[in-house]
Amino acid sequence: MKVAIITGSSGLIGSESVEFFSGKFDKIIGIDNNMRAYFFGSDGSTEWNKNRLIEKYSNFKHEDVDIRNFDDLGKIFKEYCEDIKLIIHAAAQPSHDWAAKEPLTDFGVNATGTLNLLELTRIYCPEAAFIYTSTNKVYGDTPNVLPLVELEKRWEIDKSHTYFKEGIDEKMSIDQSKHSVFGASKLAADVMVQEYGKYFGLKTGVFRGGCLTGPNHSGAQLHGFLSYLMKCVVTGNHYTVFGYKGKQVRDNIHSLDLVNMFWHFFQNPRQGEVYNAGGGRYANCSMLEAIEYCEKICEKKLSYSYLETNRIGDHIWYISDLSKFKSHYPDWHQKYDLQTTLIDMHNSMIKRF
Ligand SMILES: NC(=O)c1ccc[n+]([C@@H]2O[C@H](COP(=O)([O-])OP(=O)(O)OC[C@H]3O[C@@H](n4cnc5c(N)ncnc54)[C@H](O)[C@@H]3O)[C@@H](O)[C@H]2O)c1
């Protein structure tokens, strides 16, 4: 039997992974305790997505387990042992701002939870591929010292800079910058995933996400900006833009494009490899541009206000360079540009709200 374990299975990336891999594996075990509702309130609850997956996929089994609990996780790994061929670890506390409220909880979920999963993989299924969804926040606020130019609707990197063509690559320093408590707990996990590859020889891959997005995000004010923005335009809720004149630039990768990266990695995994994984030059926007696009698709104006103070450690301009992944996996192709992603999100939201 071929089994995949997917943590955070009711969330954006976890649920996309369940859908993608359910046709490729005999059994998918999803681990999710809906802690997103604890982090972000009812806007963040992923219960609806869990129920959708249970109804739709007969080979999907949901486990309401907390990844901080080594013994509960251990029972699952012990049951399937070497049948486990793939672990996609996408459960997390995902917000900078929330992390500062409860650093111990944040570190427990992001760092210790990841170590629990790595150690169980080493004990029960060392041949499995282990995929970790990291974040560009591991670079801290170092991207903010790049030479940026202010344009009418966005910040952009100076044309003469080496990052202009493709974006920021994996060689950027992860050291001596402000990461936020969230960025630091994710970095601890990121390095540990690399170490289980380099030191123990496990097939581990780290994917440092830019903005990950798609129709199955339970967007909340503190996390999931495109999803929450689109939701506000659709429902008429108020939106707040924080700092940088609304010109901060994010690259946005559709969850399906990211999960397709996982598929390519799984088929030919490497040990302790790190990849930047965002929309890249193909799919990125500033806050102001995103508002315009959403308004156009919804044919409605957003009610929003602007606060001068930016979020602590927030990037002003971040675009991921995907060249390293593309060179290792040349058959992977990005399908969703920003418009296609936004239309996909809009079509799903008008059914949900
Ligand atoms: N969405 C983004 O923009 C983005 C950007 C960069 C990196 N990432 C990373 O990608 C991963 C997936 O992000 P997402 O957007 O799918 O997040 P998400 O919040 O939509 O999904 C995460 C899921 O994990 C679950 N979870 C949280 N704590 C748990 C625990 N202790 N035990 C079990 N389940 C728990 C939550 O209930 C939620 O359903 C995360 O590691 C996140 O840090 C996300």
C-alpha cells in the first residue's frame, strides 16, 4: 500500500495536496486540528474544507491530531510504517502578528511540531520524501535593504540589480535581520528539515513560499491577504492596508502550481534541498494593483482605509526567483498567472459567501 501523510490538510496547501495526491496514492492521511480557528476566529476556521474533502475522497482519512503531540502522531506513523512514501508538512501557525501574541504556542506548532514529524519519519519511514512548506520570512527583513524605486502603483527593484530579472534567490542571507517571531520559528524548522536531509540522509525538501494562494484559503485579516482581500470585495467587508503607501509587492503562487512542484520533487527527491517558491516574475502585484484587479473582477468597489504603520518586518518588495527549482525539475511549468488565480478565487467565493 502507498500512503501519503499530509499535515494541515484542511488548510490551503494541505487540502490542495489531498486533492492532487488522492488519485496517486492508495490512502491519504490528513492531520489537522482546526487550530486556524483558534488563531484567527471563525473567519479562519477550516472545518468546511475538511468536510468537503471527507465527502469527496473515499481514500482520505482525517485525523484530528495536534502536531505538537508526539505520541498521538507516533500512533499514525506506527500504523502505516514503511507504507508511508510521502509526508507533506503544511500545518503551521502562519501569521507574524499572531506569533507575537503567543511565542510559545507559535514555536511549539512551527518548530517543535516539525521536529516531531521529522523524527517520526526517521524512525518509521526513512525512505519517504518529506516536503516542508517554509516561508520567505526566513530571510527576515533583509529584502528591505535592496535598492528599491518607487513607481506610481508599486515598489520595484532597481533595474541594474541582479535580482531584477528573476527575483530573490536562495543565496540571500537568513542571518542577522528581523524575522518576526513567526519568521524565527519557521526558520528553526527550515534548518531542521535541511539537517534531517544533510545529516541523516532523509529525502527532505524545503519550499520557501512567497504568498501562497487559491480558492481554498480561509482568508483572515492576519493571514491570506489575496483571499481576504477578495472576500472583502465580494462581501462588502472593510479592508485595512498597512503601510508602504499600499505599494508593497508580493508574488503569488496558486496552490495547485505549488503542489505540482511537490509532485515533481517526490518523483525525484533530493536530500536537504531548499527552493524559493512563489509566483515569481510571472505572478506578482502590489497591494494597490491587487485591489484594482479584485474590483474589476467583482465589478464592485472595495471599502478600505490606509494605516501609515506597516506590519513589523513586512517586506516592501519580494519576488521569488524560481530558477533553481526549474533547473532541477525542468518539466514543471507554472500555469496560473495572477488574473487566472483571482478569477478562480472569485468563482469559488461567490458560492461560499
Ligand atoms: N499562505 C501563505 O501565504 C504562505 C506563505 C508562505 C508560507 N506558508 C506556509 O505554508 C504552509 C501552509 O500554509 P496555508 O496557507 O495552507 O495555511 P493554512 O492556515 O491555510 O493551513 C494550515 C492548517 O494547519 C492546521 N494546523 C495549525 N496548527 C496545527 C496543529 N498544531 N496541529 C494540526 N494542525 C494544525 C490549521 O488548522 C490549518 O488548517 C504553512 O507552513 C505556512 O507557514 C504560507
